[in-house]
Amino acid sequence: MLIRAGYDIRFDTESPTPMMAMLSIHPSRNKDLRTLQRIVATPDVPMYDYLDAFGNVCTRVTVPVGGLTLSCDFTIHDSGEPDLQSPDAVQHAVEDLPDDVLIYLLGSRYCETDRLSDTAWGLFGHVKSGWERVQAIVEFTHNHIEFGYHHARSTKTAWDAHQEQQGVCRDFAHLAITLCRCMNIPARYCTGYLGDIGIAPIPGPMDFSAWFDVYLGGAWHTFDARHNKPRIGRILMARGRDATDTALTTTFGPATLTQFDVHTGVAEE
């Protein structure tokens, strides 16, 4: 299957404003590209990329006076298969986890394990460890939070989402990640494209999506608490501890988002 994806995003500014953007696909998907994936800046200003500590591509640019539009359009190959299911994947004892996985057990900016630990053990302590426990956490989160774009705010944490029972896809991911970490299951935040492929179209504007991975049976596995079902056509852009590590754009000064158009869908072979 071929998927066409991309975006047009604009920021307006009254003074030069440095920006860091994570708007490229993750290097793990580079081999699947069928066309060039390149960020185009209008007006044409200098940009350069580097890899952060989590292996994500970060683009540095300064938004000039008047503003800047960042655009991208590319075609990528995808298996066309839904998220892989591994119901026999086991949970590792903490002492057996690889060193580089341990960080995904720790609390982070949006994932307050200290505040939700008692809740997690009360809800899931009796559930069989491993895949079954993660799925129970996903189902709880899916049913606990009401989705709505009007519920979004940049400061909302997992604790907030649990208390308010409202949020967007990143809040579903943050709560599920936190509950997993409380149960000693490593979990990391993921963001990228997810079109309405293989399902009925979802009302509302297209957006980037958030999901999460858990470490079971010696490998990372994809889960999605918002949709709670295997999906087709995820295109990973960035991953980390939470949304702090994967912010699509971070501006270091005043800037106003005035355009945000995302597209992703099946392309003709």
C-alpha cells in the first residue's frame, strides 16, 4: 500500500523567532519512502536537522518577521496490515530490563507516576501481567476519557486527564503510559500520521495522532488508547517519554499558529 501524507503549517511573528520542529518522519521509516520527504519553507530560510537523544529528526529554523509556512508532501510504502498483536508477550521483571529501557518506567513531565500509582495497582493489580494487563489499561483509558478537540490544552497531564475524564489523543496516550509505568511496564509516547484507512471516516479536521509503545517479550509493541483497536497506516514521526520530547514545534519567543492543515490517505499505486 502507498500512503500520501504531508502538511502546511504557518506561524506569524513580529520579530525573528527561533523554532525547533519535529515534522519529519522517524528515521526508522526512511527506507519506506517512495518520494522525497523534504520540509519546504516559505519564504526560503536556512534550516538544518539533527538527531536528538531519542533518535528523532529535529529541524532548527528561525521564523522571520512576518511569518513562515512549513510544507511537506510525500508518498510512503506501508504494509497495509493493522498493528501487530502479540497476546503471548510477557512482562519482564524490572531487574531484567535493558538499561536503555529503564527510562520509560520513570515519571515525566506529563506522566506523574507518583500520583497515579495507587490508582493503577488498585485497578490492575489483579490482572494477569503482560499483554492482558496492558490491554486492560488501554480499555480503561479508552472508556474513561471523552474525546474532544475542545478539551485540549498544552498543560494537561495524565493526572488531569484522569480527573477531568476529557481530552484528545495525547491525553489518552499520557494516561495509558502512566498507568503502564506504575505497573512496571515500560511505555513510550509516539506521534505521527494516522489516516482514516480501513475504517469509516472520522468527522473533524485531519490532525497528527498520538499513540504509545510498551516493552513486552523483548520488543516494543504499539497500542492506541483513543481508538482501542488495531489500525492501518501509522507513520511514526517522533517518540520519547511524553509530549515534551515529541513536540511538533517549539518556538522560543512569541509566534501565532495561523494555519494547520494535515493530510494523509491511500495513494494510487
